[in-house]
Amino acid sequence: MIRTTLAAATLLLAAAPAVAQSQQEALDARYDRAVAAGYKALMLCSAIALAERNGTTRTPESVAQWELTGIQTPHNALLSALPHEIVRRPTGQIAHVAVKWAEDMPARIAAYFGTDTGCSTFPIGAPEDVSNPQAPVPVAAPAEDKVIMSGVIPGSEGGTVPPLTPLAKVLDAARAGQYGQGSRTTAALVRINRQGNGLVEQAVYAPGFDEKTPQRTWSVAKSIAATLVGATVLAGETSVDEPVGINYWRSGGGSDPRNAVTLDHALRMATGRYSDTPGNRTDALYFGGSTVDETAINWPLIHKPGTVFRYANNDTLLAVKAIGGWLTYYPPHEFFAKLGMKHTVAETDIRGEYILSSQVWTTAADLAKFGQLYLNDGKLPSGERVLPEGWAKYVATPSGPQPEGAFGYGAGFWLMNKSDGVPADTFAAFGNRGQYVVIVPSRNVVIVRRGEDPPGSGFDIAAFTRDVLAALPAE
């Protein structure tokens, strides 16, 4: 009897890990479906609603072909099987997108809240009536676009110049996928500041995309976030050397070691905080309906601030949280308007916190204007200064720990100072799926490449930059 009981107990203990693993696998699979549904809902909502905001169109089929194909595992294999519904207001404007993912749970909802903040994802399990399709939302004023395929931008100094044929060949090569096997270029644009001849742009677009078509910036938004920090510094509201100063870190008599984290640490990916995955994948925030506060702020320190480089979404989100009071009064869309970035929207979580580590939608032409701001060291064409003097040098200067690999890191921008054939002063904004804004001060050039590259394909931005610069005529 004793032996039988012991044997049974032994069998039960041996089986327990297998049962637990099976339960965990089922739980993970269910969560993956919920996140995938949020991914699909948000991409459909943002891509279609913001294209319509800009005066152009995207179809669900186009979004499925580009934004919803070739994404990270395990979501890539799940998306096509999840049915969606696009709900519109009586005016025809998108109210929300609903994606079904489980028979016993409400559909995942991404709702469009207007021209200034775009779409936000509701939490998993939120009721399907959280979006009110009858409620009006703001409508953007029609933007006056200056569409340039080649030649001088109307209104700039100088006359018409011939098309840059060697450059056109490089741009076409990018569009044809010649800078990375499997890469998928949607737009490639070069803006040149020619002495005495004004600004010159040349661009190519994939079928279905044009100068008004917005795409998600992914981590190019981190460089935009660093720029908004610069605007806050110019206003005298903060300093990059000041502690981030989250209120509840200050409680407990100042014993929280995170009080040593500065804005500079956050912009340089050197806060020393723990991150659970490379890049600190924030699926719960991006597509699960979690909030910035819930997801990004409370990670503990495991290194002394300023001693270890760890690329993390949460560091950028921490920097944005630190200037949150400023953004309440001077939101990103007002800054974009000053730069002429009329087709750019910074989206928020459901509580209104900006997700400026990734969730900005913009066009290639608007990103060229963003890069131009840095060529002008933070001044607008009118002469108005919107970034501190020397801010371009600050973001492009390495300080403290550096990443391994081919590129260095400044403050919110990557550095291409180790790339053969590329000027050492080149710095850039990089984003997932092949988003790039390359700024070359010594050549007065901005290079923009947009794509929807699948994992593992890789776009060789250093080679593309080198070839673009070689194709430009000498001054």
C-alpha cells in the first residue's frame, strides 16, 4: 500500500511539469492571438484613417499586403485568420476597427480619435461599444502640398535644374529591392541643399504610395522624441542633466536609486534599468492596450545610470514622460505644424500619453523636413529657432557607453561614423521594418527611406547612403 501510494505520488509529480507547461502554452497562445488582433486593428485604423486625413487612400488589401505581412513571430502567422470590421461614422470617417480573436471575449478595438492623435488601442477585453461611431471628431484642414519628384521646390531660391539621373538610378535600385534581399521599399527620397539653387528633392514611391501616404515610423519616433525634448530645453523647462523626476520615485525619503537617472541617460539608452528583451519589446503597450505608465516607467535598476548601453523602448518613453507637462500645453502636432509636417500624427495610449518610442505616422516628405531642421541646427527657414543652438551636435555626439555593431549612438539618434564611404558627421534616425532618416551635414543632404521589410531581410542603409552621395554632383 505504501509502495503504491509512493509510486502514484511519484507519477503525479513527474506529470505536473508537463501539465503546467501545457497550460502555459495555451495561455501564451491565447495572449498572442489577443495581441495579434490588436496589431491588426491598430494598423488598419491608423493606415486608413490617417491616409484619408491626408487626402489620399489606403485599402484593407493594401494594408494587408504591406503593414500586415512579414511581421514578427508569432503574430505573422495569426493575422490572416482574424476577421476584422471597419466601422465608420455617418460622415464616412473611420470610427474604429474591430478584430475578433476569441469566441468568449469582445473583439479588439482600435478607435480613431481625430487628426491630432490618430488611433489608440483599447485594452484586451474592453467592450465593443467603447467607441462611439456617432460622435464627431476633428477634421484636418486641407494641406497645401508641394509635390516634387525632381527639381527645385517651388518657392525656394533658384531656377529649375535637370533631373538627377544618376540619383534616380540609385532610388530605383532601392525600390527594386537591390539593397537587401527581400527588402520592400515603399518610398525613397533625397533632399539636397544646393548653394545658390535652393532645395532640391527627388523621390520614388512604390505603387499605391505617394507623397501623402503615411506609414508608422517605428523607432524613428525616438529621434522625434529627442527633438521634442530639445524644444523643451529651449523653452527653459528642463535640462538634459536634470533627473527625470518621476514623482513617486521621490517618495520614501529619496531612497529610490532611479532618482539618479537623467534625461541624458534616457536619451542615450543608458538608464541602467532592466529590460526583458532586446529592444524592450513593448507589445502590451503597442498592441495590447496597456498604458505608458503601466508598461514603461517602473522597471528597476540593475546598473548604475550612465554605465551600460541597452537599447530600450522604455528609456525613450521615460524621457517623454519627463516632459509630459510641457507636451500638455505644447503637443507634438503644434511642433510638427511649425516644421510644415502637415501629414504627421503622434498617437497616444488610451489615457492620452504619447507613445513616442514608435507610434508616429508620417510621410517621406515630412521626414525630409524633419531632417532639414537638423541641417539648419534647429532653425526654421523663417529664422525662428525651435531647438537649442548646438542641439544637432548634442544628439550626434557619442557620450558614455556605446552599442556593439556597425553604428554608434548619440542622444536619440544613431551614428554612421563607422560606415565606410560615409562622411563621419552622418547621423540618422532608424526604425523597425526599414525606416531611415539620414542626415549628412557636410554634404547638406537628407536621405529618407521607408519600407515594410520582413524580419531577416535587412536594408543596407550604409550602402544606400554611400551610393546616394556618390550619385550627387559636386558643388
